[in-house]
Amino acid sequence: MPEPALAALLAALVAAVGGFLAPRVVARLPEPEQAEPDEAGEGAAPPEPPEPPDLPDPPTPTKIAYTDLAARPGLPAGLAAVSAALAGALGWRLGLDPALPLWVAFVVLGVTLSYVDWHTRLLPKRLVLPAYPVAVGLAVLAAALASDLSVVVRAAAGWAIVSGVYGLLWLVAPRGIGYGDVRLSGLLGISLGALGWAEVVAGTYATFVVGAVGGLVLGALRLVDRRAFPFGPFMVLGAWCGAMLGPALSGWWG
């Protein structure tokens, strides 16, 4: 079997298993803590003016419980299919690259997070933070398999650069970038950096292009609010595009 086909088959199978099991992990996520009303200064501040009786209170959006989100019919098969398609395409593109296991793991996590973020506008840190030691370990494994220390150097630099870009954007425009996006961005940097500098540049740039175009299109279709929509899915898709385009860009770059 040709190497690209073998890599695509292996990546798709592993990702399909991960995607199929992902709803079980989502169902075990703890619900985010609800903000309690601040009663410490009650009675000290002047009373608020009463609301006009003829103005109804604005509706408060309710978050879908993770258990309900994970129990939706057909979800395991859906996540498995999307994960397998994205990972299989990467396997075909990259071949048996030492960084392929890292990207298979990233795809499964990214597809799962995209589903959760799309429905809740949350990127659970219970999924994101434990992924960092896994990503670092797989980057080190890729460097060992390739006998190339620069893989780890690029992964670390990608982590710092991409996290720095998102962190700066969060400080400058916190309404446009959530801190959950900043927390996720380091995983993009590690994964892209393990492949190469071209992938870091292309993947980081693609996240914003895909987000802008996707937001405009979905906003025009009235599927999202163009001023506030979950950015996590576009980050994952943009990083995947960077990994897919990276080999071609590397040749052009060189």
C-alpha cells in the first residue's frame, strides 16, 4: 500500500475511534460555575431606580447541559466521521510524518471542542489544559522519531508566538477574542510548529481569514450573530488548513 494511503487509513481509523468516544468525555465535564449575585454591599449603596413596569426583562440564554449535549442522537457517529475525514486528509497529505500522531490527537480534540463551543460558546478548560502535556509529549516523540531537535524548538516557539498573538488581541479587543480562545491557541502553535514555520504562519493567518469569511457567510444566512459568534471552530479549521497547505508553502518558501 502506498505510504500516503496507509497514513490516511491509520489516521482516519484512530481519529474515528477518538471521535466516537468523545461524547462520553463531554458528558463527564463539570458544568461551569454560575455567577452568584453579589450581596456584600446590599443596603450600603443607594437603591436602583425601579424598572418601568411595561418593559419586559430581556431573555437570559440558558446553557445546554454537557450531559444533554453529549446525549444527542447520532453524535458519536457524527464526530467520528468528521474526525476521520479531517485526519485522513492530513494523513494523505503528510504521509507517515513523525508529527502525524500529534495531529490526529489535535483533530479529535479540535472537532470535539468545536462542537461544544458552537452550542455553548465555551471551550472547557477541563478539555484544553490536559491536552497540553499530551501535545508536548507527542511533539517530543515526533522529534525523537525524526532525530531532529528542531521539531521541539519549533513547537515551543509556535506555542509562544501563537499564544502571544492571541493574548495581545485579547488585551486589545477582549470582545472579539475570548480567553478560552487564548487558552486554546497554544495547542495550535505546538501542533503547527511541529510541522514547520510555513505551517505556523499559514495556520495562524488562516484562522482569522476562515473566521472572518465564515462569520460573514453564516451571519448573512442568519445562523450566527456576526458581532458575537464562537471562534473556536474557525481556529481549529484554520489550523487544519495551515497543516494541509504547509508542504506546498514550504516548497514555495524555500
